[in-house]
Amino acid sequence: MLKAEVEPGTVECSPLPVTERPFLEPERQEIVRVLVMGSPWGVNSTIRTLYLLGFAHINDWSPLLPAPNSGDVMSILKRRIGRERRV
């Protein structure tokens, strides 16, 4: 279990389990990409928060990459989802 260093006065939390997705046939799945862009601190903080919420493992994200036309960085998560789900 991940124990993050916390500053005094902040709430300490443990990550929720990331839901593992069973194998789906290629015709029943789709690849989606999630992009986080901002300062290095902001991007890393968002990735850690999404991990704590059980959205994705930290190592599933790309390394920080320079964002186009700015001084920001970005990180990309590629994820397979089943097409049978309706939103």
C-alpha cells in the first residue's frame, strides 16, 4: 500500500484499488487516451490523485513530455475500454 508523505494539517489517504479489466476481444474494445497538461508539479499531483482514486496506476502514464507551444509538460494515459458499456 502506498503511503504518501503529507504536510502537517493535511489528510493522509490510501489508494483505492485500481480496477483490473478482463481481456476483451479486439472488436469489443476501444483505446481512449487521457491527457494531463500543466506544470510538472500540477501534472504529477493530478496523476497521484487519480491513482489514489483508483483510476490508474502511476506507472501507466507516459513520462512527462514537453507540451506543444508552451512551457508546460504533459503526460498521456492510454486505456482499453469495452464497447458494450453505454454512458
